[in-house]
Amino acid sequence: MEEYDYEAEELNDMDYKSKNRGPWKKIFKTVLKHRKLVAGLLISVIFLAVLDVCYPLLNSFAIEHFFKSQDPNRFQMIWTMVLGYIGVSIAYGVCVFSFLFFAGKVEIETSYELRKEAYLNLQKLPFSYFDKTAQGWIMARVTSDSRKLSEIISWGIVDLLWGLLSMIGILGVLLVVNIKLSLIVLVILPIMVLLTIVIRRKMLSSYRDARKYNSKITAAYNEGFMGAKASKSLVIEDKNSIEFKSKALDYKKASLRAVFFSAIFGPVTFILCYVGVGATLYFGGNMVLKEGLSVAVLYLFIDYTIKFFDPIISVARVIGDFQQAQASVERIISLIEEKPEIEDREDVIEKYGTIFDPKFENFEPLIGEVEFKDVTFKYAKGETVLKNFNLHIPAGSSVALVGHTGSGKSTIVNLICRFYEPTSGDILIDGHSYKDRSITWLHSNIGYVLQTPQLFSGTIMDNVRYGKLDATDEEVKEALKVVAADEFISKLDDGYNALVGESGSKLSVGERQLISFARAIVADPKILVLDEATSSIDTQTESMIQKAVDVVMKGRTTFMIAHRLSTVVNADVILVMKDGEVVESGKHHELLSKKGYYFELYKNQFTEEAIQKILNV
């Protein structure tokens, strides 16, 4: 795959934002799936804000009652005040515990929902999406973006709501108590708002850059892990290190810029806060001396002024966090709402169901007749691979596709499997356009054995059972015996229940391929695709399973993409591909007798294999 165009993807994200003004709406819909948790969180925060507003009033009342009043009986209320303070302390403890509990639950549930929705949508997307999207890019969205977003959403709701309610409550009390002193707060508040508006754009831009470079680093990690063996054999560790250092340095610079703009909120608001406190103390002190303002009221204003700017600092920080989260929102929502290029029509879905809710009772049996009718196909970026291509394959036939790389062999198979769809023309299965049937119906009748076998973490039995989830142990073991995999399995300590490791790392390539053959067999498909399935198997293993493959092919329409021409000599028809066209077709001996393109391919390969055998002697 060519190097991934991150700049283009960044522009796509910006375009997504411009077309979709409500990504946050989608996020909050996800959060509100757990209304009880959100309600508990909101109630806890509301009570906390109320306590923050009431506590200074309690202190002001104590100063007024116990120190200013000359009533000799004023200390009779001392125990009532003590109980009041104890009650407030307990209420604070309950509120803090509640919002920590509910905020944590909201964070976990939000992260779960976002990752689930993203993963489910990824299952719907066709091969073309993964062709043009780097793995690291997707991983960054599903992992770090969703985690960061859920953290900011849950704790941001707490701080933002608490800050706003506290400011409203405090400002309301100040206006009621003394309008003149309240003006100090009202003058500074617009300055804070203006500051937020000015810095927000730079902050968002910086965080977008940081997320972009983070995705590049994630992709580099993934490539480094997957290509560790190649890197060591080519001795390019130093080159990889230099390239990674460059990416990490770009990320560091972008992150530092983002941190600077985010951090500047705190100090500036802190300075403005204490400018307000100083102004309140100065003007309030004069009012105490000249206008008879109560000391308790002055205390109340000083305490409220400090408490008023604490929420402002908190809200400013949350706004900064939300600007940071904006980039994550755009990315994760664009992934969740990414529309598959290949979808069933509404009437097809109504009859056959979806990939997650199939209506198996409406699935017609698939026989295996395949026909291409004037099919033209081109990838999103690239030249036309097939042009006005026509081909008819009777049910139960074995078809071999041979030719040089780029001749169109894999394209034909990918189109049959509907991993891609024709740019024009149509493909018929059993005489019907395969667009009239569901993708799930087609895929449930296809067995696919890849050139590079893909196994999943788990046991051998688990991996074979992926072909048919309800297969019995006996069916799985029988499939493994058909491909002679039981010979190496019997030597394993845990036998059929042996763990294969990540991507089958505990098994050899040949052993993994045998398991993938068994997986295709247990599925009992009507169309079988062998994508150079024996090219990664040694000659001894190949001869061992060739008989099994011949048995499996009987009664099925089989397409074989062949690298070793010796594996297709018994095919019913061999299609020789060149530049997206069938230049020759026929049986093996017929094509050899023509002494054409196939003859040259076979002769060259036979010569190479003969030379290789001599060299290995």
C-alpha cells in the first residue's frame, strides 16, 4: 500500500465538520443512552453548586450574629450552628462521592458505546475503505480518541455544570445584597469571555495537528510491530528510528503548542480573579468606613468573589478541553457515520435482513453459476482493471486464474465475493443479479482461503469453527482430518485445544494454512475461492493437501488464483489473464498445445523450479 495521505484525511475531517454542524449532538445522544446515570450526575452537581452558594451565607450569618450583635443570648445558637456545619460537611461528602461515582460510570459507558458503534460500523465497511485508510489511523480513533472523549465528556459535564450554576447562584446573591460591589464582577466577566473566544481557534488548530501526528505515530508503531522481522533482516533499524524520531518530534511540537494555549487560560484567569478580589477589598473597605457597609457583607463579597472566579477558571479549562475534544469528536463521529460504499437496497434488506440481523429463513439456496456481463471496474485511484469483461462459469466448475501481477486475477475474485462492485455492468449468481440478494446471503455461501492465512487468538478448534459457528466438535475434527492437519495436531500438548497465539504465531505458515483450509471446508460453501492458497506451503505439505482440495472442490464452483501453475493442471478451465482481459482459456493440455502466452508462463516457471531443485541438491 502506498504511504497514507494524512493531509488529505485531515481535510476530509475538516470537510466533515463543515457539512455536519452537530457532531456533539451525536455524542450527547450516545451519553444519554444511560439517562439514569446522567440524571444522578446532574443532581449531584446541582446540590454541590447549591452548597457552594449556601456555605458563605452560613459564615456571613455567623459573623453577623456572633460578633456584631450585642445580644447577650446570641451564643445560645452555638450548637445549632455546629450541627449546621456538620450537616453541610456530610452533604458535601455525599455530593462529592455521588458525582465521582456517576461521572466514572458515565465515562466508562460512553467509552464503551463509542467503541462499540465504531467497531460495528467497521464490520459494515467494504475492502475499499481499508484500502484507503491506514490501520494506525483507525486504531487512533477507536482507542485514544474515544478514551479522551469519554473522559472529557464525563468530567467536563461535572466541571462545566458546577461552574455555571455556581456563577449564576453567586451572581444572583451578590446582586441582591449589594449592586455596587457586584459591578466589579460584572466588569471582569466580559473580559474572560473575550479571552476565551480569542484563544479557542488557536487551541483547536493545535490539537488537530497533535491528533494528526499522533495517528502517524500509531501507524508507525503498528508497521514496526508487523514488520519487525523484515526490519532486522534488512538492517534498517537505524532508518526506522530516524523516521520515527521525526514523527515523534512533530507530535511533540504540536502538543507543546496545544498545551501552551490550553495552559494560558489558567494563569490569566487567576490574575483577573485576584484583581477582582483586590478591587472588592478596596471599594468594599471604603464602603465599610464611609457608608456603614457591614463587615459580614464585605466578607461575603470577598468570599464570593474568590468563589466566583474559581468556577470561571474551571469553565475556561473545560472550554479548552472541549476545544481539544472537538478534533476527537470529528474523527470518531466521522468513523461511526462512515457510509459503506457497498450496501444492500432497502427492499433487499427488508427481505434478507442485515449483516447483524439476517433473515436466514428467506435465503435461497446458492447453486454456483457465475456470469460477468459487460463488467468494467476501476479502483478509486488507479487505471481501469477490467473493461467490458464477460465470463460464464457453470455451477460446479473449477476455474483457475493465472497471469502476472496486476493482470486482474484478484479483482475478478473480489468482484465475485462482492468485496467491490462493478463500475458498470453486472454480475449474475444463478441467473440473478447478485445485487438482488443480500451481501450476507452471498458471503455465507463462499469459502475463502487466503494466500497469507489469517488466524485469530484462541484454540485450533475455535479457528476452524469460525467457518461455521454452530459446527460440532466432530465436524471440526473431521474437517481437520480431511486436510491431514490432525498429523501435526496430534503432536501438540493440548491437541485440538492448543492455542494458536496472536495471528497464529505459534504455528508454522503451512500449519496455519491447513487450519484455514479446514475452516473453509467446515463452512461447506457452494463457491470456494483459493487465493494462491498453496503458495506459502512447502512442496511436501502441498502434495499432502492437494488430494483433500480435489475432494473439497467436487460439487462446488471453485476459483483458484494460481502462482504455481502445477496446482491448476486439473482445473476444468484455465483463464489466462493479461491487462484485465482473458487472452487464453481452456484446459491445461489445450493451452500448452497452443504454445501461446500460457505456454511461455508454464515453460518459464518449470525452468525456474528445475534450476531451484538443482541448486538445492
